[in-house]
Amino acid sequence: MPVYLDNAATTKPCAEAVEAAVRAMTENYGNPSSLHRAGLDAQLAVDGARKIIADTIGADPACIYFTSGATESNNLALRGASAAYGRNRRKIVISAVEHASVEETAADLEKKGFEVVRVSPREDGRFYPADFVNVCGDDTCLISCMLVNNETGYILPVKETFSAVKRRFPHIITHCDCVQGYMKLPVRVSALNADLVSLSAHKIHGVKGVGAIFIKKGVRVVPVVTGGKQEKGIRSGTESVPLIAAFGAAAEKLSATLDERYKTAQSLKVHLLNAVSDIDCVEVNSPEDGSPYIINISVVGRRSEIMLHFLESKGIYVSSGSACSKGQQSGVLGQFGIRDKRADGALRISITAETTEAELDELAAVLREGIEKVRG
């Protein structure tokens, strides 16, 4: 069996998610917008998943809207909020380490006349709330800050940042991409002080093709996808009942074991770091207090793509960065002070609570073998 250590890219759907999806496809296959019983049953399935997901983040179910995934949720947050509030407030503030779906959307809005300010970590590699507050102003319509960086596992100070921003500039809309934090860290929208929150199903053992966005009551978002007024007009298009049902089933399963799984992941992270600690050319890029689910290391002197394929040849799957970058360096590591040969040799290892110590030992052993055999 392969050793799958690329869970930040996607996770294996859990049995409960698969069962829920199959049941919706074979039994509950009506259109939620249809007025007959089959349509009502489908709508009840969608609303059941909506309530489950809302409960996991401490939200009102009426504030949860389903999308095709976190990329669409992030686009809806930035484009929708800037369209609603950006007529006279033309500044958007984001962190410099955001996922491509936020960074590229912000860059597109920049071309359309918005000023985009990207806040970088300080020299110590950490973000500070004051640095975000200091670039905000009366002309700012939106701030977007991810909870967990998808390449390094760094946990950004979202709660402290959004609270500080709201105290000084209560009009600013706050958006958090919680994709790598949801079901791994406690995510409560009120604690984060977030007006908008993006979620993804396939990162939490759901299936690909569905995500959600939380939109706080009273916050306006101009729809990006228009049509038949599904999801109260926020996201038109027939809801994918199988994918949504699977999302709800996965969230329900994981929510009961969040603390237990976190402790297991912490133990696994320590085990992995101990296993590679005596390999001279391996350096750890992830912070000690980062998410234990993502461990970024560099094999200095060995290009990450070559090492990745050597590991693949031995049945071990890791990543060289964000899966969405298709192997291209995103620049995120450079923001954290990881550059040159160290960045060229970076590998992202992402685990779940089901990962075993034996799998991590196998990774360490094959890394040693690869360092001996791989050049360049």
C-alpha cells in the first residue's frame, strides 16, 4: 500500500461521506428546487448538512451557503465584498502568504483599480496584528487572512488581528480562509471575529467539488454566480446533494474527535521530526507551534521535484508545495525567510490522525536512501 502523506492537498473520503453521497445519488436524487416530495427530501438533506456545518463553527445555519469549493468561496468573499463595499473604499488588505485563490483574486481586483496591501511576516518569520491594523484605514473595505498556511502550517493570529481591526475600523469586512484549519483547530466564527469564512469538504475527508462560505448576518456580498436564485441568490446553480450530504457526514464525524485527533497529530509530528533529526541536510521549515498536520522540511542540496519523484517511486506521496501551484514555487516560503537552495529542496508532509508512526519511519528511511542516490 502507498504511504499517503499529502493530506493538505486532499484527503481520502471517509466511509460516512461515501455512504452519504451514494445514498443521495441512488435514493435521494431529487432536485432541491422541485416542489414535489422528492425535491423536498433533497432540500432536507441539504439543510441537514447545512446545520451540521453551521454547528461546527458556531454559526446560524442561515449564514452557511454551499459553493463548488474553497476557491469559489474565496472568490465570492473578495469579489462579492469588494463589489458591495468598495465604491468609496478601494483598499484591500491581505497577508502575503495567502492561498492562490485569494492572492490571484486580489491581484485581479488590483487590475480593476483596487489598492491591495500585502502584509509580510517580520524578520523573525512571524505575523503581528499591529502590522495589519497600521495599513488599514477609512478607505479599506476588506481584510483577508488565512488561519493556517497551507505550505508551512504556520498559524496566523487571525483572532487578534480581526479584533484589533474591528476595534479601530468597525466598517472593515473580515474574511478568513479556514481551509487548512477547519476540523483540525477549533474554528468559531465569533471568536475569530470573522464576517466571512471559507471552508472546503475534501480537506476534511469529504469529497471534492463542494465547499461553503459563512456570511455573517447583515454583511452584504454581491453574487459572483447568478441564475436560478439557489442558496438565497448568493450562489445560483442546482445544489449537488450528494457532495453536500457527504460534506455534512464528514464534518459530523470529525467534529466529535477534534481534540483527540489534534493530540495524535502532535505526537506524530514529534515522531517524524525525531526520525529525521540526525539527517544532516534536512532542515525544518515549519514553526514549532504551527499546525501539527503540516510539516515542511528541506532536503538541502536536493531539488524538491527530484526528491518527490524518488519518494513516489518507493510508494510515498508528499508534495513540494501547494497542490494548486502545480509544482511552481509560490513565494510563500520566501516570505517566511526560506530561500535559495533551502527553498529549492522543500517538501511538504501533511498527515492525518490515521497516519502511523511506521509510515513516518518509512518516509525517513527512504529520505536517507534518496539523499544517497539523488543528485541535484
